[in-house]
Amino acid sequence: MKKLSLLFVMALAAAASTGGNGCKPKVSARTKVAVSIFPLYDLVREVAGPDADVSLLLPPGRSEHTFDPTPKEIEEVAASKLGVMVGLGLDPWMDRLMKDAAPTARVLKVGERVPTRTVLEDAVGDEAAHKAVPEDDHDHDKGAVDPHVWMDPSRARVMVKAIGDELGRVDAAHSNDYRRRATELGARLDKLDAEIAARTAAWKTRDFITFHGSFGYFAERYKLNIVAVIEPFPGSTPTGEYLEAVLKVVAQKKVTAIFSEPQLDPRPAKTIAEASHIPLGTLDPVGGGPEVDSYEKLLRADVASLEKYMK
Ligand SMILES: [Zn+2]
């Protein structure tokens, strides 16, 4: 133990001596930022550049809806000056984490900076839901806010501006750099948006089914229709009766493929695909794995996945 701490002190001293002119050590000087989910994390690290240390809390492969932070994440958050999360009920675990571990840090909820849409809780798809549930039981005002705002690059662009502004607030010395990088990334997201708009506009099939309600903003932006959602409450297996209703929609709408998501148990999707004799693909709303290690790659991978069956 003694040996370790001596090494630590020596490392600090070495770091301090490279600071030049008797400056403070540069190691710990960078602003620390914690981010809840991968797509936001990638946007924040692009804007942060070399000026801030950004850490991701939700490990790749885990669902944003069922995550329970461990001591490792609590430690990550403790030294943060800023927490960035979606809000809108997507990542309440991040809210709790920030309050407990970094109560004085600022928290940016990007979902609150963009226009939102609502979802029906019994989302087999509007039409099917209306048939399956008596009209009296419907109250559209009770529809929850859809928190998957990042799936629309035009909204992501607005979020990126907010991220740049907020980074400049917690680290004023680099505010111009943050704003410049946010503007550059915003321009790239504009291009991505235009590219996806052009590709999706050429698709003959407009209807698709998603695994959980994660593609609502994407579909709305590119004028596609989500005719059913297999698992409306992510992490809780749909009933046989519900899956029967989804099967009917598949047949009625001549749906061309079913998609599972890497973060959730694919079995209900496999069941539907097998029963309807249509292919099973993958759509990823979160990313972070080796092939989708940036926000832009994630969106392009999803477009490519859909394109296989909708072109
Ligand atoms: Zn989700």
C-alpha cells in the first residue's frame, strides 16, 4: 500500500513538472462530464474535444430503461461538473445518481430542449389498438411523452447546441472551443439528416414494426409508419394475446421484416418473425458496440438495416 501511494505521489509530481512555469498539474484540470446513454455520450465527446473528460454511464448492450447503476458508475459521477441526460422519463437513474454523487453539478436534460411527441401506452399501432380497446378506454392525453428524441438528427442538432452552451457554462475558459465544435457537429448532423431523408424517400415500403417504442421520432422525421411495437414496456415480455394482435397487423399491413434490438431479449421478435415467415433483422436505438461506435454510424446502421427490407 505504502509503495503504491509513493508511486502515486511521484506520478503527480511528474505531471506537475510537465505543466511548465510552475502551473498546476494538467492531469486533473480537465472538466469532468458524465453522460447517461451512448448516443448522447458520443455527441458530448465530439463537442468536448480535448477540453473535457467525458464518461459514459450506461454500459453498451444494456437497456436504457432497466439500468441500475453500480458503485463504479457512482464513482464516475462523483467528480463531475456536469451531467448530461435525456430526461422525459428515459433515464431517471441518472437523475438519482447525480443528486446522490454530485449534488452541486449542473444537469442538462436535452430532451427538455426539443419538441416532443406522445405515445399510446397500448401501442400495438393506433389502428389495431383502437380495434382492440373500447373507445371509452382511450384517452390520448394520457399518452406518455416519447423520450427517444435523439433518433431524429434534426433534434440532435438542437441538443448539440445546448451541450455546447452548457459545457461553456461549466468551463468558461474553453467556451469558444465548445461552441465552435458544436457548430461543426451541427453541420454534420444536417448532412446526415439530408442523407437519411434522401435514402428513406426512395423506399417503397413505408410501414414497419419496431421492438420497443424507440423509433417514433425517426419515423415521424422521415415519414415512415410504425404500425406496431412488439414490446411496449421494454424489459417486460408481452402477453400472448398482445403478440396475436401484432401478428394480425403484420398480415394486414404486409410487413416485410421484424426487428429485434441488441439491448433486449429478442424472443418475442423471433416468435413473430417465425409465425409470419418473414425475416428477422436488428435495429439499434442505443449503439456503443464496435460497429456502431458513433452517433452517426448508429443512425446509418439503422437506415441500412431498414433499407434491406423496405427499398
Ligand atoms: Zn427506449
